[in-house]
Amino acid sequence: MISLEEARGRVLEALSPTPAETIALAEGWGRVLARPVLARLTQPPADVSAMDGYAVRASDATEGARLAVIGAAPAGHPFPGEVGAGQAVRIFTGGFVPPGADAILLQEDAEAGDGAVQVKETVKPGRWIRRRGLDFAAGETLLPAGRRLTARDIGLAAAANHPWVTVHRRPRVGILATGDEIALPGEPIPPGGIVSSNAHALAALIRASGGEPLVLPIAPDDRDAIAAAAAAARACDLLVTTGGASVGEHDLVQSALGPEGFALDFWKIAMRPGKPLIWGRLGRTPVLGLPGNPVSALVCGVQFLVPALAVLSGLPAAPPATLLVRAGAPLAENDKRFDHLRASLGTDRDGRPVATPFPMQDSSMLATLARADCLILRAPYAPALPEGAEVEAIPLGQFGI
């Protein structure tokens, strides 16, 4: 067995980002930029008013002064003239500051009437003016390549006059569940069989991570059937199998794919749950073989599939984000396998996060995983820890699972 860190490193090193494509900006949320977004204009394009009021010369706008109002400058309708001595222009938020003016007299600090305005409070030079280029200048890099676009980024790109963005294509991921004993939800369950949850859960995890899942029909425990199903996924950027990764005579993924050109990199890692994990390549298609156990499959998905999708999407290779928490119960000494304890997350009296592991940690218990907020991480041979000790945990909410 190899360590979790080494296994994940070998997976991520073998992957490359998907090709670039240009899409409408409105479809860009969650996509990863393949090219940077540069400003196509300067924002604001001129000095503009930050408030409603009057564009004035600060040297004239002293308390008690009376200024002649010579026009207006609402947003989108610049005043065509210039502000001279003893003059003011009615202006509104976003309106261009006319030449000659160097400050804004707030409307609440002024009293208007008879074509003039009286200053109630002295104005300082530059007050309430947003200078040209305050936000960004034409040609400036606003969003770098390799950034996953947020709603804020979409707004910024729109303000910079970009109707399109160039992003990495969403990774296409084939999902192949294997086993005579499994049936899809709603289908007849074979004698001694169970309902398959892996394909649906992994498809949701893939969507949440920016990929496009392709759920293949369940393959029975037959070498030819598994090989035929896997062949259908050769056009995918990644093939994920579930089940058939262990050592039993019915665990056939490796033997079924071997004659089709499958090249194994590693098999079995020192982690719990999820020991029987396969990584290799079927021709040009990377293959990640996850355990059939549903909790094991999802935990391996967190540690391997999510980072793999990040790399395929154009993001830097990185392990899942973690959080330092207090143990809500004593933790036993760990053995040689990297452990993932399903736990609920709360806070102590001081507001610090506390993760409390569930009493039962059986890797078949999906209901426990569904109730979990995080996975407490226990390194190989980690010593026993008392309640309240600081430990590392992976928050599950970040993956949408």
C-alpha cells in the first residue's frame, strides 16, 4: 500500500487541463478562465459625481456663498459647458463632472432657489468625486487565467465590456458502476441485491466540482461487459469506476480492462475508508477505480476525484481545504491507515469549531455520512487524543455533498 499523499500526488501529476473554449459571459459562473480578462475600457471613463448635489469650484463654495446654477449633469447627459467663477451645475450620482468644477456640494448641504444655490457647508477640493480610472484602466489585467469565476467576477468582466470569456471546457467524466448485485433506484432489485447509490452521488459531486458526468449503464460481473462499457467512455477526460476494485474473484475491473490496454499505476492505498483504489490509464483515458462501498466511494471522491477535477478544469493541484477544530470526544490511537472520521460540526462556548465523531464509523452507513458536516483526519499511527484537542478536518459543505 502507498500513502494517501503519494497516491493523490501521482493522480494529479498525470492530469492536464482540458482545452479552452469561448462562451457567453452569462454562462461563465463556476468556469475556470483559460485566458486572463483584460479591461477593454477605463472605469469610470471620466471624473464622476459620487453623490447627488452640485458640481462647483471649491474656492467658491464656502459657507454662505451663493452660486448661480447654469445647468444640469444627470448620469448619461454630460453638461456641455464649463463651470466658471461663482457658478454651479446640478449633478446626480454617476454624472460626469464638468470642466472647471473640482468638488461636489451635497444637495443636503445646499439650499436652492431662484436659479441659484446657497452653500450651507464649506466644500473641500476633490470631495465626492470619483476620479477617472478609479476602478480600473483600459488594458489592466482584472482576472487572471486559472481563476474560477464567481458572480463578482462576472460583474467585473461585464463592466470591463466583455460579452465573452475563454474558459477551460468542463471535464467530461464517465461513471461506471459494476456488480451483479446492484440496481438503479426504482428498478427491480435482484435476489440478494442492493440499490446502487454511487453513480448518483458521484454524478452530483462531479457537477458540484465543475464537471459533466456521463452515467453509464451498470456493468454486471462479466469481463466482456465491463470492457464494453468502459470503451464507451474513451472520449471522456476521466473514467471513474465503482466496485470491482478489491481482490475477490468477482472484482474484475483490472482483469477486464487489462486486455483493452489498461496500464495500472497503483492499487491499494493506506486509507480508511477506501483502501482498494485503482489508478491507471486506458489508452489516453485516465481511470480512477473507486471502491463499491458507498461511503468509501464518496470519501475517495473527496480526496481524489475533486482535486482531479480541479486540475482538469485548469485550477492548481491541491488537496481538499481543511479546518482546524476541537475534538468533541476523545479520539483513539490510529493504526497504519489514514482515517476519515465522519463527524458533526458545532461550536464551543468561545465560538471555536468543534467536530464530534459519530459513535459508529462503519463505511457502509450512508445515513451517517449524510448527517456528517466534516471528516476528522487521523494520520497513520496518530496518538490518542483527549476531548478538546486540536485536530484537522475537511468540511463537506464545500463539495456540495
